[in-house]
Amino acid sequence: MKPENANALNVLQANWRAERETALVYRDLAAREPDEKRRGILLRMAEAEERHAIRWENKMRELGAEPPSLPNDLRRRLNRWWNRAAGAEIAIRRMEAAEDRDQERYQAQRKSGLTPNEEDSEFLRRTALEEKAHARILGSMNAAPPSLGPRGILDTILKRERWHGRGGGWVADAIYGVNDGLGAVFGIVSGVAGATNNQQHLILISGLAGMMASALSMGAGSYLANKSEREIYEAEIAREKAEVEENPEEEIEEMALFYQLQGFAADESQRMAERLAEQPEQMVQAMAQSELGLSQHHFPNQWTSAFSAALSTAIGAFIPIIPFFFMTGFPAVIAAFVISILAHFVVGAVKSLITIRSWWASGFEMTMVGVLEAAVTYSLGLAFGAAR
């Protein structure tokens, strides 16, 4: 075999091996993916990788060589074990990085002059585009929910429940604020009461200080989170706009691939992408939505969110210290406990109005959290008081 053919064969074998291994990982991930839509996307990407591998097989045969076998060696077994042990999120991140490497490799091969004709050069270009699209789709599959601020935090803290409606942003901020203020200051009041033998003035000072700190912190955090979300969105939109202006054909093909991976036929996907490209602004928005899950209406007004979070936190934080304005000693602690536990139940029940859970289950869950918090912080306060 001529040296140039031997070199080409080595490149083809490396390409073939990478595509086959990637396809196997996608099929393994799809087999363990409970979500039907995500499973379908993974299977379509596996099929795309297998098509690439078949192309490389044919090229190897043109050089008089058969494709090598794909041994089930220790490295492959370890990779498969690690993908399962680390979980789908880590595995998808690894595949995203692998797709980026494949895209760079195909682009480098196209520029190196290894392709003997225009057809092969075009195949490398399209393959690199597909790898780029795969990487972006994988990134969007692993992306955090569009709302990364208090609403996203609320979903995490409160059992990742679903929030509905465009007006839910400030409501989520308010409920999270009440919950945060109530829980934080209830813990402070319980701990200080246990540590100081229920001294009224110390409990009031610490409770009011905690209320102010929590409200300011929540308000500032909500403002900065929503402001950052909007800035990230604007930066990504600017990047997408530049890509659409500089490489319109590539962006059309990439958008067509997104449509294909959503289940549309290839020719239908191409027509849809070309029709969308007739309106550049819509094309930019669609690319941002498809690649990153970004959509402008997800971003609430930062001042509204900040005010809602700060005020609701202050209200929630004020509830546990109300009895200490009128009562002293252990009876005030009991009253604070009762009113705070009732408030926990009410917050949980109100939360159910915009979630899919029943009001009593949500309220009971919040109540149990409050009881546990009181028990732990009051016991710690007693321990600290006894140690003085």
C-alpha cells in the first residue's frame, strides 16, 4: 500500500472507531433514559453516527481494506461503567466534549487536503456540522432550566415542583421569600431562646437583625440573578446573530438538523429551516431556543423580583418574633413555635395553588420541615447555653 494510502487508511480507521464508539454510548444512554423525547433524540444521534461510520467503512473498502473490529477492551468497559456510575448528566457532558473534538477533527481534515475530491470535502463539512449540532443539543439537554434565579432555586428546594403561567415568576419569588425568611429567623429565634434562657430583648434583637439581613440578601440576590439571566440571554442572542450573519448556510443546516432530531423528515426539516431563515430575527430566536433553551419571556422584571423577594422575606421573617413583643419567657417561645408551624403549613398550602401537589401534602411537608428546624436549633441553643 502506498504511504499516502496508508496514512489515509489510518485516518479513516480513527474516524470509524470514534463514530462507532459514540453511537454505542448514545444507544446505551437511550436504553437507560426514562424520558421518551430525550430517548428519541439520543437514538437519532446514534443513527447519525452510524451513518458516518458506514461512510468511512465504504472509503476503507475503496482502499482495499476491511473495517477493523471494535474490541470490547478494558478502556471501553471502564468508560461504559463510568457513564452508568456517574449518571446521565455526566455522561452527556462527556459526549458533548467528544462531539466538539470530532467537529474539530473533521474541520482539520477538510483543511489538510486529505480529501481527494469535492464530494468528500462536502461530506466532511456536513459531518462537522452534524457533530456541532449534536454537541449543542447535548448541551441543551443538560442545561439548567431557563429560570436560574429564585424561581429555579425554589424548584430545587421545594421538591422541584412545576410552576405554570407567565405570571408565576414573582409569585415564586414571594413564596420562596416567605419560606426563606420564616425558616431562617425561626431557626435564629429558637437557637437564641435556647442559648439565652428565653431572654426577650436578645431574641428580639437577633430576630430583627436576621429579618433585615435575610430581606436585603434575598432582594439583592433576586435582582442580581434576574439581571444576570437577561445579560446572558442578550450575549447569547448577539452571538447567534453574528453566526447567522457570517454563516447563514451553516446555520440553516444546523437548524434543519435540530428539526430532524425532533422527528421531522429531512426534506421537511430543510424547508422549515430555509423558510425560517427568510426572517433573520426569528432565525436568531429559534437558534437560541433550540441550542440553549433561551426564551425572552422567561425573564421577569428584576426590580419586581427584587421587591417581591425582599418584602416577602421580611414578612416571613417577622412572623416568629411577633410573640416576643407581647410575651416573655418560655410561653413566648411556645407561642412563637405554634405561630411559626401554622405559618409553615399555610405557606405550603398556598404553594399548592400553583403546583401540581395537593394542598395538605404540601402544607404537611412544610410543617415537618419547621418542626425539625425548631427541634434542632433549640437543642443546639440549649447546648451552647449550657457550655457557657
